[in-house]
Amino acid sequence: MTSGPKTATQLPSTQRLRDTLGRPLRDLRISVMDRCNFRCPYCMPADTFHDGYRFLKSAERLSFEEIVRLARLTVPLGVRKLRITGGEPLLRPNLIDLVGDLTTIPGIEDVALTTNGVLLARRAAELKAAGLSRVTISLDSLDPAVFAKMSGGFGGVDEVLDGIEHARRAGLAPIKVNTVVQRGLNDGSVLPLVEHFRGTRVIVRFIEYMDVGNRNHWQQGLVVPSAELVAQINARWPLRPVSANYRGEVAERYAFEDGQGEIGFISSVSQPFCGSCSRARLSSDGSLFTCLFANQGADLRGPLRAGASDAELTALIQALWTHRIDRYSELRAELRQRGGSKVEMYYIGG
């Protein structure tokens, strides 16, 4: 009597991918939309991404069926977590259908969404009903004037807070708020953000300003090291470090000593975590990238639409990951001296 086909979780460990540094493939971030309704200066500055900028045409983006097929193929290779990103993913029509399809893939343990939150209020309940586990919302300041600078003048703080509240009511948890901190711009917003969300079960995570892409005018002097923020917050509300939830977690976690929740710090500049990076990124037009700072990806859309079999597509993904050598954050100074372009964050998600 023969047994049935093995599920992803039953596959021998020898079939799980490892790159040249021994890092497994565990997370796939899927960009479903290259457009955004914000113009954040650290991601899509308005002077470049203006009204005449050419974004992808609908037919150039992967269909939901193509996305689901590729996601399924990554599961036997080790992927357990999917994150839907953009651009702004909630601009993609019928996104709820994709969420429903992704959450039913055998072997996938977690499906999350990253959004700027402006469209979240009207979608939160549907997303939860479709099987979405949790949501991360970008919010760089509670001050309307600072928020406007950070969003390029689009959206409003109240809309984002309303989205967070609807996500809470819908049962999406944990809710995380991501804040990119730039010196002289929104570093004064850190304590107000902590104070606002303490005790609400919303986890604020402060992200060091990174040199993603080629157009965000990054300077080392604009980076506020996480250690500086930890000291500042600890002086107001005592903190204690908390162990990571899992190997490869990007945020360093701290809990408030008074039991009012936790916060996190993502320190790609001052404390690179390349050594434990297990993330691949699929762009909305079907290129697979092995690093947020990559200069090129592997085209999967072409072979997929040319009739490639599952085995052939899997072989392409395997080859890309097993040859992976990316360590950009650890080698930042050296690689920046060499120059060269990098993929833009709006194109592959954060």
C-alpha cells in the first residue's frame, strides 16, 4: 500500500533550500501593486514619481492565479510565511480574492499584509474573513504637518488611525505600526507615538532610515540609530529586552516594565541582520529578488507565461536561492563606494 503525496511540512529536510551562507528560505513577500497613493520621500519621492511616471500596465502585473501558483511552488522549498505588499496593496482590485487563495495553500502558516492604512477601514473585516492573519501599518508621525511631509501630502493621520481601529475590531492581530525615523524630520514624533499606542496591544516598530533604491537622497547623518531611540524611550518608560519570536526575526523586541505592551526596533544600518535573513521578494511583474537592496531579480513571469512546468519554475527558484550571496547591510560602506543602482522599494515592497 503506498502513502499519499507528502505535504510541504512532511518533505525531507534535504529538500529545504539553503543559500551559500546556509540561510533557509522561509518568507516570501509578494508585491501585488507598484502604484501607491502616498509619495513618501524615503520610498517614492514626488519629484521622481510624478503624474507622468510610467507604472506597470495591468497586463504586465502577475495575475492572482500566477501569484498563487508561484507561492505554492515555494512551500516545498521551505516557505511558511507570506506577506502581501506594494506599493499600496489595497489599490489592487479584488485583493480579498487573492488573500483567500493564499491562505488555503497547504503548508502556509501565516499570511500578513503591509499597508499605509488609508484604505484599511473599509477592507479590514473582509480581509479577516478571507483568512488574513495580521496587518502592519506604516505611520511615521501623529503630527499632521510632519505626517504630510512624510507621506508627500497624501492621506491623513485620522484615516490611518481609523484603519488601525477597524483592523483591531476585525480581530487582525497582532497589529504592528512601522515608523521610519529620519533625523530632523520625524525624530520628534517617537515619544508621542509610543505614548499613543502603549497599552493598546498595537506594537510600534521604529525602523532606521535605509538607503533603499536610488532616489531617496539617503545620508548617513539622517539615520537615528536604534540604540539612541531605546535610550530615549527607556528614560521615559523603562524597558526590558524580550527574546525573538523566531530565528530570523528582524525586529529587536523590548517590553515595557509596567506591562503596557512592547515595541520593536529594526536596525538594518547600525546592527545589520543579514546573517539570518530568510526572505525572498516577488515583484508585481514577476521578478524574484533575494535582497531588499538587490540590483536585479530573476524573471519568473516570462517562463511562466511561456508554458514552463512546475518543475521548471521550481528549478529556477532553487537555482536563484542556492546561489544567493547577499549581505548588503553588512557590506554597506564598501558597496556604496562601488556605486551601482538598486531596485526601488515601491517595486518589491519593504
